[in-house]
Amino acid sequence: MKHRIQLLPEKLCNQIAAGEVVERPSSVVKELVENSLDAGATEVRVEVEKGGRSLIRIVDNGSGMGREDAFLSLERHATSKIRTDEDLFAIRTLGFRGEALPSIAAVSRLTLRTREEDSLEGSEIYLEGGTVRRADAIGMPRGTTIEVRNLFFNLPARRKFLRREETELGHIGDVVTKMALARPDVQFKLSHNGRVLLDVYRHDSLRQRALALLGKTLASDLVAVEGDGQDLKVTGLVSQPSSTRSTTSAMFAFVNGRYVRDRVIQHAILDGYRNLLLKGRYPVVVLFIEMDPQLVDVNVHPTKHEVRFREQSLVHDFIAATVRDALRPAAWLKEEPRPEIGRDARAPWEDASRPISSPLPPGLPLPAPSSAPRFEAREVADPFGSPSAPALSLPEKNICRDSSAGFFSSLILIGQFGHSYLLCQEGDDLILIDQHAAHERIGFERLKSQLRQGKIERQALLFPDVLEFDFRQAALVQEHLDDLQRLGFEMEPFGGNSFVLKAVPQLLHKADPVALLRDVAGELAQIGQSDMLEEALDQVLILMACHTMVRANQKLSLPQMQALLNDMDTVDFKGHCPHGRPVMQRLSRGEIEKMFKRT
């Protein structure tokens, strides 16, 4: 009787493995560069031709291999990085599966050259489609060179799926950029068809490497991040909320030195920026998460891009809090020399960096400052005589700024323009402040402070609702009943997977609390925690702050303007209103003179 189940040939097994590991030329670059870094290389050179279709060459100065190890490295599941099952749950290297080289060799013409420090000669092994065709001794410096030619030459169907040369090169550049960000201590060089595209020497700091790869215009916008917990450490750089991108492509996260695409980490980063970004905008982030390898599983996917945390909620909350703490201080107030407008400098209207916020009672007029006004104000009539045009309010005279006061309190107040903007002076710079955006942040932060300090007012339901969840959602709702109670939801188990909802937060009386709770349960099931309730409450607080604060086209007296400046120094996140719009813009004297063609 003929057996229907048969063992697959080794060659076919390698091709199947290649389908998991080698998606495109950039996958080859990633796997081989990871091996170079694991080998202790301090210099890595990546040379490609025709977007990697024709040639991928990786040259490093790492530890290299002896002849026997070189042959063993071409076998499946042969590795120097794990020995026991315990090692599998304590991974400290980038590569460990032992699949990369044989998988790549199975779908290309591969040449491996390598030499150890103590060897008098190196080894060269040439393979076609995974079969060794030639092996020789050669002379070469210490390290390893791998050439991959004619990728997918024996799988024409896979080769047809490759994109244009420029597209594949873009993916390769992205991979090298991520590797270079992860290792500032390593020199990287990328060339295509003989033309050097990227060449970064070893840097002393992550900031230097980030500016070299992501652009020097970010110099004044990147804020250092540092958080140290018991089993978790977070370091890196994040951009001010004013410096954003239209996609998440500039958000780089590394877990124990490995670049990952993880929804928990991305959600945590954006949670740290909550109420600081315009909708559809994303920050520039280079974040390193260091933790005990036993608390994270990197063996989730063949490409090793995904990880699984043992305690997702703890990791999420720690990252979000660390990012938010980094953004809280107004580091941008420490002014540095600004570059002249040119190819590498931003125009003043692009510099929307200036954080601001402060707790004033919503719905109440701005209080007068504690001391008497430093100057009187008068109005200048509209020069065109239009009765509808707002006037510019000006003080009779300027005064010297109080160096002991906060930044905004010490600004020289010039007046109010268009009944919407405060005009101030700091040194030779003109400062414009959006009064509505500023006061909106002030009111929002005050409302949030009240929310944190006291219990949320509840509204009892005339007819309690009985909610039914699936098994997983019900378990998560049961686990988070205390959190729901704190946020104003009064719920009790009602048997099985059902809960009875008796009261909802007063602030959410116009929302659909039943739908909200179902969405929250769904999010709890996905990432192990939910901020949807806080986000929903934030939206209500934003709405309240927006409608009860000082508006645009509202005339302010001099004491009110000065009080607004004083209160801006009392809150965090002063650069943006809760919707993410900038509060302040700065124009230097040089920029103004250029506008008027003055030399």
C-alpha cells in the first residue's frame, strides 16, 4: 500500500523555509547584517546591484568562522547562539534560529568567505540553489563576506513578485537605517550600483546617529527619554509634538536591541502623546526597551519582527508614562541659536514647537494678576477705517522682563492683534500666542486635575441595562471592574457572562455607554488594557474647555492678557491645545528682516 504521507526532501524544506524568511532582497540584508552584528562587527558594508536582484554583498569585520563552522552554518537549525531549551527563552542575540544562511542559499547563488583571527587562511564556499559546488582556501582579512547573486533564480514565480528596482532599494535602505539606529557604535555603509547612499561612522551618542540618519533639522526637536523600572528600562529620543509625520514610518522601537513592529508599543507611544498631536499626525520616535529576555518572547514569527510580552499592560503603561514625562517639561524654552532659513532650516511658519498649558477655572473670566499692571493699554484705530476690523491693543511703553519669573510671565507684552493673538517680545524675537489655544489647554489641564483628585459624578440609570459578553471579554470586564468603577461605571455580575449596568459617568450622559463598554471590552481583549474610557472622558473635557474658555475674536484687557501669560507657566504640555494645534510661534529679528529684504 502506497503511503500518502511522505518526508519532504531537504532541498524542498529549505525552499519552504526560505519562503518564510526571505520575502524580498531587504529580508536577505536584514538576516545577514544581524549575523554580522552578532559576530561583533564594528564595520558593516552593504553593497547591492539592481535593487538586490542581481547582487547583495555584506562585508563585516566580525569574528569570522573556521572551515568546519562555515560548513555547519549552511545547515538548517545550526547555530552558535542557543544550546538548551532554557536558552530559547533568554535570547540576547539578533539571530538564533540557524535558518537564514541555508534558506538564502536555497534560492540564490551564494558565496561565503570567512576567516577567524587566529587562522592563517580563510575559507570560501560557493553554493547554487543550496548545493555546495566549490570549497577553497583563500587569503582575506578577519571577518565574513557573503555574496548573494540572482535571488530567486530557481523560483521564477517568486521573482515575478519583486517590485521595481527603486522600490526594493527603498526597503533595503529602511532596513539599514533601522540597524544603524540600533547600533550607533557600528559604522554602516550602503551603496547601490557603485554609488554610496549612506555612510555613517561610529557615533558617541544616539542623538548624533539619529541626526545623521533622520535629518539635522530635528536637532532642536528631539527630547531625551529615560525611564528605569524594576524589570524594564526605556531610553531614546522623541520629537516635540510640533515635529510630526503623516505616517508611522519615523517611529522606531527596539526591544533588547531588536527592531520590532508591535501594536502594544505603538499604542503606548501614541498614548504618551495623547491630546498633543493633530489628528492623522505621528511623532518621530527612536525608543529602546530593555528588559529581562525571559519576560519577552521573540520567537513568535520567522522574521522576528513581532514579539510577545508576558505582561503587556505593565509594558504599555510604563512606556506611555515615560514618553509623557519626557514631553512634560518645556525643554524648548531653552533657546539655542536657530539656523538661517535655507535648504536645511525650517521657515518660521514650520516651527510649530512651543508647548503650553495652565489650570484656570473654566467658564470664568481670567483673573487679574496679583500685582498692579506694569503698564496701561490703549487702542490704535483701524488705519483703513473699517468698523468690523479688530483693533491692535498696545501698551503705552515696554518694560524690562523679570528674569526671575517663568518664561511666559517674563515676556514683554506688546499687545493683542485681531482680538485673537497676543504679541510679545523676548530679546530680538517676536512671540505670537493664540489666546484661545492657550486658554483651552489651561482649562483642559485643570479639568483633568479635578478628575484625578475627586470621584467622577455619576448618573443612575432609570432602567439598568444587562450586558452580555463573550467568555474572554467577560473575564476581562470582571478583572477591570474596579477601574470601571473609578471612572464612573457602576456594574455588577449578573450570572454567566452577563453584567448589570446601574450608573454611568455624568460627563458621558450623551454618549452610548453600552456601546462604549463593548468597545472597551474588545480593546482589553486585544492589548490587555484599554484607554478608551479615559479617551472618551478626555474628549468631553476638551469639549468643555473649548466652549468655556477665552475665544478667538474676543477682546482682552491688559490684566487678562498678563494673567493668561502668568497661568501658562503653571501647567504642563504648554505647546499645544488639546486638539494638537500649536499655541505659540516665534519669529527672530533676522527672519523678519529677511521678509523685508533688509541686509
